[in-house]
Amino acid sequence: MPVELTIEQKNGHIAGRFFAMASDCEILVDSTDKRIAGQIIESLYTECLRIEKKYSRYRTDNIVYQINHAQSARVDIDTETYQLLNLAKTCYELSEGYFDITSGILGKVWSFDGSDCLADKKDVEELLSLVGFSKLNFDQTSITIPAGMALDFGGIAKEYAVDRCANKALALAPEISVLVNYGGDIAVSRPRLHSAYWQVGVAHPDPQKDTDVLVQIAQGGLATSGDANRFLLKDGVRYSHVLDPKTGQPIIDAPASVTVAGDNCTQAGLLSTMALLQGKNAERFLVEQTVKHWCIRLSHL
């Protein structure tokens, strides 16, 4: 459930904070005008909650629930949902099928609680028949999915919300820099007036260690993917909570945290997730993409 919005003045800017999308969220406005900053923050807060309500898979009163429980029947969709599906399709194609919003159903047999309990291969194989974005049939007005399949926008909804809010901030106040941070997924609307950059700390995946990465961002997106707290460990092998949708199996030897800078948060999020899917080759993959990135590995896990 979303936590009530709080707004406070900081050193040179005004911050709004709340809890939504299972994350601590903050909106930073490069202004000391409480009235203007408050209007911006409240508008973006409302937009965040709207997107969460519309695309959360944990609700029973939204379009995602309707689609997932339609049992092969046609479901009408609006323009925004069509655009989000197209975004998911782009992610699916760019990742060569590794980024798939239908793979969330594999969570029925996998539980990444730090134990050594791996899912039964037979159970995984049975669910694989219900995975595959190419099995969806949608256009601008409707969608049909095979019975038993389910959509999970969790891999892109937060990044989508961040970018939507950053763009809205730019439209509301084109001369004011606004930083949107929803659970470590970040977008900045424009450079700050005086210092240009916002300075962002990347949380270390080991809670016993302090942040050791500080990133300066003037405009664009920043996203972090990680599995420091969601993994399995068996016979000395660490299994990431990130699953290969083609095999239904966890990725092995991935970094505990991958942070990527991009033109927007959605792009950065796709690249950070794709890097995790490369396992031990995550760093090499990001170098090949020629993007700024920060990877942290935990040797003791």
C-alpha cells in the first residue's frame, strides 16, 4: 500500500518521499519555492500511484487481472496499455527473447530465499509451455493470451513510471531540474540550474557495507538490477533470482548489483537486466554496449 507523501526542504532543493511499487520513492526538485515544488511533487506522486494501480499484478481491479484471468477471451485495452505492450515487445526483441513479461509465472516453482532448495526440473518444464511473448496476440484495441498464461509488467512498470514522471516534470516546469527515484530506478528531467549534476549514491548490495559508488547525473536515466537478497546457494553455486525464460533456470555467477546509465530509465533498466542474464559475462556485455556501468560482485555469496 502507498505511504502518505511527505515533503520537506533540503539544502538547495525540496524533496518528496513516499512508498509505492514495493519501493522507497523520492522526487527531488531543484528549487526552494515550496509552492511550485509542492505542485510538481504532488502531480508526480499521483501519476506514480495511478500507474501502480493500473499495472500491478497483485490487484484484482485492474487491466492486468482482466487479461490474466480471461481464459483466452479477448480483452479490450486502451492506448497506454497498447504502448506498454509495445515497449515489452521491443525489450523482448532487443534481448533476443531473454526479457519476457510472460516469464513471471515461473515464480510459482521458484522461491529465492537464500536457501539451497532448487525447483524440480519437471515442474519447471511444465510451466515453460506457458512462457513466450510471441504467443500473445494484441493490437491497438485488444489483447488475447492463451489460457494459463499471465502477464507481469514488474520488469518494466517501475522504469516506465519513472520516465513518465520525469517527462511530466519537464512539461510542468521546463526550467526546473527534477530527479525521480523509485526504488533506485532514476530519471532526471534536465540539468540543474547552478551545479548541473545531481549526485546519486548506488547502494551496496551488502547491507553491512557503505555505499562506495557515487554517480553524477545531469539528465537521462539510471537503473540498478541486483539479486544480493534474492538468490539460492547450493553446493557452492549461487543461483540468481533472474530466470532464463527459455530454460526456466536461474542465471549462475551474475553480479550482485548492476547499475547502468542510459538516455532514459527504461533503456538503462533493460540493459542492466540483460547484463544480469549474461552471468559471469555481465561486465563484458556492458563494455560491448559502450554504456556507463557499475557492477558489484560479492565474493562471499
